Amino acid sequence: MGEERVRSLRRLVVVGALVVGAALCGTAAWASWALQATATGTAAVTSGTLDMQVSGTDGDLAGPGGTAALPGLTLADADPGAHTSAKFTVNNAGTAAFTVALTGSADGPLGPWIGTTAWYGATTSGNTCSGGTTTSPTVAAGASVDVCVVVTLGTNAPASVQGTAATVTLTLTATQVP
């Protein structure tokens, strides 16, 4: 066999291999499998319950919403800087955990100078709160947290509000934890 003939044969083999390779690649690109399946059955879905109950108040709250008075949360004959405190317990009687937050507001002539601070996990100590944190806690289902609230007449209350009054409203909000 001549040298030229060997080269031609090699070229033919290389070209043939490329053609077969391209054909295989083209076939592989077109070959794909698709499967589809359906799962049958039922899934039970139930909702949790959110039930914040408050005890340690005058008329414990054992249902959704309502109002109650905090015994001992009275600030009489107050001068600027005076404060008082009271403690109560928030119970989670539901099945879902929640965070609890207390906000306070005051109306009346003294309202703008009244401040409220909630201490979670605290106790009363004289006319203030002891221990705890001001960060709203998560209360697990079946658990409880003590809340101590301090009401203060601001040191910046002007003399023009002497002898006047304010009504303080504390609002508890339970927010479900996802």
C-alpha cells in the first residue's frame, strides 16, 4: 500500500469516527425520559389555637379580649418622677406559641407625661419591678410569664398639671409565633 493510500484510509477512519460520534451525540441529545406519578391519599390539616389568659388582675381574663383592672396600680398625689408598679401573669392556654407585648397609653391632662414600662419575667419590689427583661418573650403553649408594669409621672411634667389626673390603659397583644 502506498503512503497516499494509507493517509486516505486514515482520513476515512477519522471522518467515519467523527460522523458516528456526531450521530451518537445527536441521538443522545434527543433521547430523554419523562415520568409522571401521582401520589394519592389525604393529609389532615388542623389549625392551632391562640388563647392568652391573664390572672392576677381584678377580674381575671379567661377568654378572648376583655378588660380588667390591676389592683395596686394607683398613683395618687404624685409629683414628677413618682412611679408605681403591679404584677400579673399571662398564661398561654392555646396550642400555638405566641409573643406577648404590652403597650401603655394615658389620657387626661396628665396623659402626655405618663410613661409605662413592661418587665417580662419580673416581680414587684416596692413600687418598682425587679429582674426580668423589657424584651417581649415567647410563651410556649401551656406556659406562662409574669409581667410587671411600672407607671411613671415624668420628671418634665409642668406645674400647670398639678391636681389633674390621667387614666392609664394597658394593652396586651399576643402574636402567634410561626
